[in-house]
Amino acid sequence: MRSFESFPFELWRYDGSPGELIPLLQSAQEHFGYIPRRAIETIAGVTSIPESSIYGVITFYSQFRLQPMGRHQVRICTGTACHVSGANVLVDAIQDELGVEVGGTTQDGLFTLFTVACLGCCSLAPAMMIDDETHGRLTPAAARKLLRGYRRKAEQEVRHEVRP
Ligand code: FES
């Protein structure tokens, strides 16, 4: 993550034109990977747009994030084919397994959870992707097992790093 001192230059070119808030937020997110509180305070200070309004815009648009992205991105398909094959049950099970809602990042920073409209592999419904890997014909139990595998691997890496 880059330091706050190198905040996106677009902020300093702000001339008060309407419609500049979204590009500023996009710029901040591109810079930090999410929109940190200090960025919101700074944008509010420069633009005189109340912080509450800025939060309103951030939470309205799904493209904006208030938390850093997790190490692994989990995308559950909720498109038609996956929906009729039980995607909702899968979403519930994965939210329960990870302890986060869709759009959230786990406390340990390992996973960020999303839903998507179609992964382009409808014959494998219900499907999800973890990073670049597609997993299809999933049951809730199979999805939990997969995620536990990722978690176990991360724990092993930590143990390996701390071992002298
Ligand atoms: S609807 Fe889920 S992969 Fe297409």
C-alpha cells in the first residue's frame, strides 16, 4: 500500500466542477486499493462536500470499497443457471464459513467475498471462482472444504515463516 503523502494528483486539480467526486473516489481507490477514512476526510476538506455525502456515494456504488481487498477473491455466481442450482444456499454457506457478508473481507485479510452475475461456465452450475480458479457443481460442503484448504495453506505458510 502506498503512503498517504503521495495522494492521487487528481485531488489537487479539483476545480469544483460538479461530477468530479466519482473520479476522485476512483482515483483514491486505484491509489490505495480501497478508500481509507483519511482519503474521505481529505476529499471532504478539499471539495467541501460533507463526509456523510461522500459515504453515501461510496456505499451507493458497488465499485467502491471501504476495506482493503483480501488476499484471495471469492466470486460466487448468482446468475440464472447457478441460481436455479442452489447458488443462494452456497452464498449462505460461504458467508457462514468466512464470517463475512458479500462485499466483505475476512478479519485475517485472507478472503474478500463477491457475487457475480455469470462466470461464463453455466454448465458447471453452481459455480464460484477463487482468484483465477473456477470450481463448479459445488455443494455447500464442497465449497467449505475448498475454502478451508486455502486457510490451511495460509496457516502453514505462516508457521513456515516463523520457524527458525
Ligand atoms: S449463471 Fe453461473 S456461471 Fe453462468
